[in-house]
Amino acid sequence: MPYRDGRRPGGPQRIPGRLMCAYYDAGGEGIAYHDADEINKGSGTLNPVDGSYLHSFRIDEGVDTSYVKFRDSIDDNEFNLVMPEKDMLYVGWTVPGEWICYTVSIEKSGVYTVELMYTCKEGGRISLEADDGKAVAFEVDSTYDTADPIDWRQWHHWNKALLGEIDLPRGLHVLTLRTLEKGNMNYAYLEFKKKT
């Protein structure tokens, strides 16, 4: 995967396949994304500026990015529903009204199932739309677990869930991921599979 070798992928992400949420389009605020503030709360804030790729990933952009940490039982904890991959980049600190764009190359027109690798303390709602078309909304279940005694780790209980289906056109398109309700979710990737 691209986050392992230190390079951002070139060109559009491919569908069917895994759309990595941290690899959103270039262009900045109002074009490639809208974020509630201009500070990246992960890179350079939570993750100290030390010159490393993971700590400085897209540090000067408003989208809040971080990565999966396998130390001190942060992301490799017993409360995960699905174990995440070490060092996997993700978008976090999401709030309603924020959106992110992804240029994608869709192999075939048709209906695709959508899975999300995520964490979500309170539950929430997101949507996907292609080329500013009809948005499809999805409910995101909470990953909160009362058995976890560490409050901040409620944002680090990973799960992979089937959200639903979306009809996508063949070719090069822009998908927009929007946070609609509640927020405070972490998005690692969306996985698209063509229905037969």
C-alpha cells in the first residue's frame, strides 16, 4: 500500500478497490476539501514535527490527518472490532459540514458496495456523491465500548463496516465524502466492490 513506502499515489485512485481517505485531491481549501479550521490537528500538532513522513503528512493543509500507532495499546487495543494496519494514514477530527474530494477511475458502470474502515465514538452520518450529483447517505455505527477504561481511546476502536451501495458511472470522476452528522469519526479507507 502507498502509505508503507512513503510515497503519495500518483493519479486517480481506482474503483473497484480501496480508496485511501488521506490521499484526497490537491487544490486546498474550498477546492479539494472544506475543513472547519486551517490547522491539521494530527500532523504537526498531535504528531510532533520531527521530519518523519508520518508526523508531517500534508502538514500545511487543513484536513486533519494522523496514522495508526502500535504502541501503548493506542490503536492495537483489545477493543478493536477489526485490527487496523500499523502506520495506516487516516483522516480524523471530523465535524459536520466538512467534505473531501477524491479523483477516481471507475472501471465499470454499476452498483458498488461500500465498506468503511473507521472509528466513531458517537455514531454519525456521512454521504458520497459523484461529480456533484445525487448524494447517497450512510449511517455509521458507534464503536464506543463501555468496557474500555481509557476515555480518549474511544476514538481508537477500529471497525470495518458495510455501509450500503452506490451507483457509479464508468470513467474518471470526482467523489466527494461529506460528514453530515455528529462527526468525531476517523476515516481510513472506503472499499468499493462491484456487485455481480
